[in-house]
Amino acid sequence: MTEQTFFSRDVSWLYFNERVLLEAASPAAPLMERIRFLSIFSSNLDEFFRVRIPVLMALETISNGSVPGEISSYQSALQIIIKQQQLFGNILATGIIPLLQQQNIWFIYNSPMPAEIEQQVNDYFFNTLAAYVEVIDFSNDKAFFPANNKLYIVVVLEKDGIYKDVIVNIPSDAASRFYTIQQRGKKYIVVIDDIIKKCLPLIFSQYNIAGSYSIKITRDAELDLQDEYEGDIAEKIEKQITRRDLGLATRLLYQPGIPLRSLQTIIAAFNLFSANKIQGGNYHNLKDLGSFPVNDAALQYTKQPPVNTIAIKTNNYLFEEILKKDILVHTPYNSYHTVLRFFNEAAIDGNVVEVYTTMYRVASDSRIVHALISAARNGKKVTVFVELKARFDEANNIKWAKRMKEAGIKIIYSIPNLKVHAKVGLVKKRQQNRLTYIGLFATGNLNESTARFYTDHILLTARREMLQELEMVFIFLAKRRKPGDGDSVIFNHLLVAQFNLQQKFLQLIDAEINNAKQGLPCGITVKLNNIEDKVLISKLYEASGAGVKINLIVRSVCCIIPGVKGMSENITIKRIVDRYLEHGRVFIFNNNNDEVYFLGSSDWMNRNIYRRIEVCFPLYDEALKAEIKQIINLQLQDDTAAVMIDDTLNNIPIVNKTSNTRSQNAIYDYCVQKANKQ
């Protein structure tokens, strides 16, 4: 083993976000998609400052600047961020804006307002923006508290040689961030920040405007929840959500050129002494680029209409097809209608008597929840476990939980000191005086909105041995407590975190190690979002040392170091960033050429292994194993959208291309061909 045994979790995530940023720089991506990747990068970074920077700040204080056993520190993370933000600005200014101009789209960004649109800009300010603009003299208004991630302008006013600072809001939450003007065959797109700055003399007619500078304050987003058995947890979370914008400031982002006096005034007025003070660009919250007002289809990815998973004859039930054989849905390549139909049939089928499911992140207008409500009103017994602690989705989940409760659905709320991250559903149907079980296991949330751009796998099955174990999961969830010594639940098919998930994965890796030592076929292929757990990583290092070839596809956090002689020379890691967000978790073990397949909700993160209820599920159907094998092989062959992660955490493009495979396009083609054969 080397001294560098594990990558830093947070630094590895920053390199993932850099990979997103590099996609924005790629000439191979359509122009509007490149702008979307800039938006994703910016949104990701905001969340990092809200969620992870507070943790790093605490670690920095505890460890005096170094975290034992990890390669990089809090300070190096900040240095990476500053470098990435500079790259962001360069991509936008030199890569994106000139290409927009070639399309006759003039994005006014860090440039003077063209004279020919000044009148329209002034009119828009008075007719629309002025309704939302607020002036805060914070030297007098002691109650003012800058909201989390909201945009403000610090305006330096001068009168008779006396200077004062005031704040003006940028109302991007009430009006579009961009204003579009069609003028003489050109399309102008103006950021409302610039419109407000241009009109400041109209607001402060009694003063000289000595300067105006954009700022943004980012705050800790963690809710201060006390996990208790007593009381209404939904009510407690609702109260905490309202306080989220009052959390500890982790970042003050400010425009270059702001006078030191004004900067110090802001820091003192809002107690930002411990926040990171970072000089950004002239514009903040560039996640708003996700709503950039250009809809030209020629500047976007070619549409990939989702294909049907299975042909169902007229007047037949999906449930009848599931009873015949297992069905696997690969979103977004396959239509999500199959999943929606699963819940819709449960709502109207007169023979269905019970429905159970978990909810982690629910769509804002969830058709699945509507189906569950209809099922309850149609006389079925419906039980839903709602995880109220799904970060940033708490309010939406509470809203739906209340609606379901009013409809007569039995709601089970969050378990103290645990999150339930499993994505499962169970239907009990009475047929010929006996109960038939039909179930759903997914790698991603039961959310038809995110299913349009998250790659996931959903298994629909009637295998009773698996579904009886799933029923035991729901029985346990109803107890609303952590597993204890008295819990004797035994899972022989499902892998359930807190019960057997980590142990089973260790056993499966050990089996590959034993096969390698005996000269038998062996190998491990794992695809997940994040890998952090040192117990499982150490076991993979052991397998590598025994000669087991290990192929990893890791989208985001990656704490395992590949390709180090004597530690991990048999481990390779790919990262795929493309039009869809890679989200499915797949685990394949060679098992002496009798391959074992698991899919599931669980990454190999500390939170998944030790602080969540997760469910991973086996594939037993040989045809479905072949489907997953084909999809994973296409991803392993990807030499276009994929990069290799090296032993210094860098994203290394694949130069020696052997197949020119872009896996997401190839998987879509595979799904189309499969559908055409039905």
C-alpha cells in the first residue's frame, strides 16, 4: 500500500464537476447543450458550497488544515474551484458567445449595451422589472438578511463627497434572468443584472453612482433536525425549511473591482467573517443558463423518442405480462409509461387489494402519487413510506404526503437516524382465492420527471421469493426504527443496507479472490454513481492484488485510486458524462463464468452503507442478464463520451480510439432494435 490509499471524497467530486465543465467546452456537443452543461456545472458548485463546504470547514478546524489518510485538503479544494471558475468564464467568453453570434444571437455579456436596444431595455425596466426591485439601506435596515443564493447589487452612492453603500436585489426569482429583443434581424439576449445596473441613475437620481457590483452569499443547507421518535416529523421539517436561508454563510462571491471599503462593510454587516470570500465574475447564479432563451432544435441533441419496453395486447393487463416473465425497463431509452402503468393498473384493477411503495424524490405533479390516491379511494389498502429528509425535496415530499394522507393512504414517515433510499413497490392481487405478489425494483427514484434524463433500470417481477422479502422490508419500515439486536430478518435474495448488503458484496468479492487464487475465471464489473466506503474499496484492492480484473464505471465521487502497482494495478475506472445523467447501479461478478448480477439503489458511499436503507436486487432471468451485459459492455467500450480516471484523479480522454463508441447513442440504438423484434 502507498501513503495515498484513498482519494479525497470532495476533491474527486470537484474533478467530476470539471468533467461536466469540459463537456461545455466540447465542440462535439451541440451549442445549446454546451450552455446547459455550463448551467449544470454552476448548479452543482452552488450545492457543493451549501452542503460540502460546511463539512470541509469543520474538518479544517478540527485537523488544523490536514485530514489524515486523504490526499487533498480544504484549501486545495478551494484552489481547484477558483481554477474551474476561471475556465468557466473562458469557455463562455471565447467558446460559446462567438458561436452564438454566428447564429445571429447576440448575448450581451460583459459588454456595453448596444445603443439600438437601449429604448427597449429602459421600457422593460419600467414596465416589468421595477415592480420587483427593492432598495435596502442596510445601515438603517438592521432587519435585512441576504437570502441564500439570491442575487444582489452593492451600489456605491456619492453625494457631496460622502459615500454610502446600499443594496439592490436582482429579482431573478420573479422575472426571467434573460430579456430577449428582436431588432433588425438580430436576436439580442440581455441579462437583467445589466438592465438594473444601467437604470440605477433613474433609481438614485439624487446621487452620483460611484460603482455597482454583483454579490451572492451561499449558506449551509443542512437542516438542523433532531431525529426523534416523538412529535410530528413533517411539522419539524417544515419549520426547519423556513430557516434554511438563515444558515451559516459558506461563501461570499463578489464582482471584481468592488472597493475594499464596500467589501469590508458587507462582511461586517452580515457577519461573513468565516465565509470564503471568492472573487467571481460580473454575473452569479449562472445555473440560470439552463433557461437560456434559444429553442432552435438544430442547436440541441437529436431527439431520441423513448421506445416501448413490451408490446401489450389490447384489453390485456401489464400485470399479466409480468406474471409470465420478468420485465426490465431502461430509462430514458425505454418509455416510462410502463412504470406509470404499473401503478395505474394497481389503482383500477378490482383484484388488487394492497399497494406498497417508497417515495424519496417525488415529481412536482406526480402521476404516480395520483394513481396511489385513486387506489386508496377505490378501496385498496395503500401504504407509502415517504422519506421527508430527501435534501431540497423536503417541502415537495411533505406536500404529497399530506395529500395522500387525506385520501386515506397510510403514510410512514422517516426513520430516526436513517434515510430510506430504496426505490421499490409491491402489489398484492387476489387470484383464485390466493394472493399473487407483483413487484417493482428500481435503481432510481419513482419520478417521471427525472426519468427523462436519468439513466436507470427498473425490474418488474412476480418472483415470489424476492417479493416476500420485499414485504419484510415494508414490515420493518413500518416500525420506524433502526435495526436492533432483536431483528432476525434474513434476506437470501435481496441485499438490504443495515442488514446484509455490505456483507454480501464482501462475500462476492471474496469469491472472486478465491477463484483467482485457484486459477479459475474471475472478474468484477461495477457501475455506480459514487464509491467511498473504505471497507469495500480495501476489499477491491485485495482482489486486485490477487489478480482479479476489476472494471469500474464511476460517475461522480471516486475515492479508489486505480493503476497503482502493488495496490490497484488490475483496477480501471471510467467516467461517462453525456446528454443523460448516468444513474443506474450495476454489480456483476464473474463467479467462475456463472455470472451473478445485482442492480439497486445503493452506491458504495458511507451514507448508503451505514446510514440508509437501500435495496439491491438480483437478476435471475438469463435474457435480462444479457440485456444488462450488453449495456455495460457498450459503456466499457465507450471511447467518445467516456474518460479514464488516472492515479492523480485527472479525467484522461481516450486517445487511442478502437470503436468510436458513444455508449448512450449505442444503448438507444440497441433498445430500438430490441423493440422492433417484439
